[in-house]
Amino acid sequence: MANPAENTLSEVLAAYAFAGEVVGAARFGQGHINDTFCVYTQTAEGDCVRYILQRMSAAAFKHPDQLMQNIVGVTDYLRDLIEKDGGDAARETMTVLRTKNGAAYFTDSEGGAWRVYPFVENTLCLQKAETPELFYASAKAFGNFQRMLKDYPADTLFETIEKFHDTENRLANFEKALAADKLGRAKDCAPEIAFVKAHAADCSVALEALRAGRLPLRVTHNDTKLNNILIDKDTGEGICVIDLDTVMPGLSINDFGDSIRFGANHSAEDERDLSKVNFDLPLFDIYTKGFLEGAAGTLTDAEKEYLPWGAKLMTLECGIRFLTDYLEGDTYFKIHRDGQNLDRCRTQFKLVRDMEARWDEMAAVVKKYS
């Protein structure tokens, strides 16, 4: 049976005026949320022009109109800035291709919402940083994203996923799951439960700083993995930030911290041997250097001071989410074996402990590059 995304493909393709005749469309990439295709077109001159076509996940994103308003607003703003700076906007930001009717997305006969972006050629999309230089390149790109959007009014953006990095809310959800303990799993993870309880106050640190006006609300990406940066094949530099579905109001320290969470260690996320799970201070150093260089003076002194908190809180939050899902019966994160979410939780909590042990060194790194 064909995947529903294929059912309306021809209808969707007909809604767009591509640069040439469509000669094929094939599934593309390693994303787990949206259905992604690469569309191949041939111009009258015989050139192949490629596009990325995506059906937005109805499960993840309930309001495609709001999602696309965010993306169009941010990418149009970036395009203007890049062009004013003499850059190549076609390569340095995503471009939303409008439908023949001028709309930012197309709704098919089955209610699916689709969008198209021109393919940014001669770039790499990597799943992990094979070298410190690539990690640095991604840091600089995400820091530059902060710099360019520093004056964009964050409060005009929709929250595409409600309370996404609301650590207090994540803690409350954990407490509900623990109280219900519907599968009787709490007995298997007493040390992890104790760890969360011991860190409950930490879950309010960044949000209290935001409420007190110490940390400003920014336009944030909220999914700052290396595979959301396009790397130029010739220069090795991160040139374009992609996957803007979770661009919304947030804290710069969270974007920084999420990158550290997955990038400044060398273990698998579900590694069972915790002796292999270690926070890598040299990688923290190189990412901090790149992020602050890219941000180029945009961040406030308080934001810089709170960068280690960003790393700790994003890691703690992720561990809490894995533990909550384990208690609830593995309904959110896909698992391939029993106990996988508990193993994922344990790796995150091990990284938090490592960060706490090297807290002063992390602060010294930030100071060095500030």
C-alpha cells in the first residue's frame, strides 16, 4: 500500500511553477517528522534544477498556516539582510517557493499541507561532526543566526510547539507520569527519579531569569543539531540554517545548550555503558568560540554568563523527557528495544553530572571568548 504522501504527489507538483519540466520525485533525507522528497526538473536548456518538497507533519504541527507565517517572515527578513550585506541569499537562507496562486504552501485534496524550497546545491548535510572544525562551523552558523535575527520581533512569532523548552512544564509532566506510574515502572528507575527530584529547582533557573528580565526573549531555532546546517562543500563553512519548523520565541542559551548536549560527547544517545558517556570540554570550548564569534557581540553579558546553564538545562530537560516517556509506556520517542528510553535518560543524566563536575572550567571557557 502506498504511503499517503505519495497519493497526492502529482496534484501537489501541479500546484507549482518549477523552473523546468518535472522529471521525477524521490524520497529524500533522514528526517523523521515530515515527508520529504527531492523533485528533479529539467529546463529548456537541459539543466537539472532540484527542489525540496515536504508534506508537513499534521501530528507534529497542528497549524501549518502559523508555521509557514513564521518561516516566511524569518526567511524574507534574512534575505533582505543578506542582500544588503552583499551575500548570496539563494545559498545563505532558505527560500519558500510560492504556489502558482502565490501561497506559501499548498493544501492537497486529502488535507495535507505541502511546501517547496529550491535545493541549495554544492552543500553537505551531515548527521554528526566528524571533526572539531565541523562542530566549530555549525557553532558559527547558529551564532550568526542569532546575530542576524537580533532585531526581529520575537513576540510576533507563533509557538509552533507549545511549551517546547519550558523546563518547568517538562518537570510537571514528569511528576504526573510518576504519580500515575501506570505501568509500574517507577521501581526500575529509582536513582533516575531521585536525580530529577534533586534537580527540580534547576528547572526554573533560566525561566526565572527570563521573567526577571535578565535574559531577553529571542528568535531561536530550537533544534540546533549539526544536520540542520548546510555546509559548503568547497569552504567547509556552515552557510545556511535549515529546518525552521521550530523557529519561535525562546532563549539563546537553549539553542547553544542543545548543540552542546548532543555534540560535546562521543557516545550514542542510548549507550548502556555509562563509562563511555563523557562531556568533552575541548568540544565545548570550540563550540563556544564559534557561537560567540558568529553572534559577534549580539549576546548580553547575562546571556554569556548563562551559556553553561543552557548546556546543563537542555541536557537535563532531554533526560527528563526520556524518563517521562519511559514511565508513560514509550509513546513519544520511537524505541527499538525495551528500556531504550531509560538508557537514553541515563546518558543525559551522566552528561549533566559531568558538566556539574566541570562547571568552573565551563565558565572559564565562556569568559575566555567573551
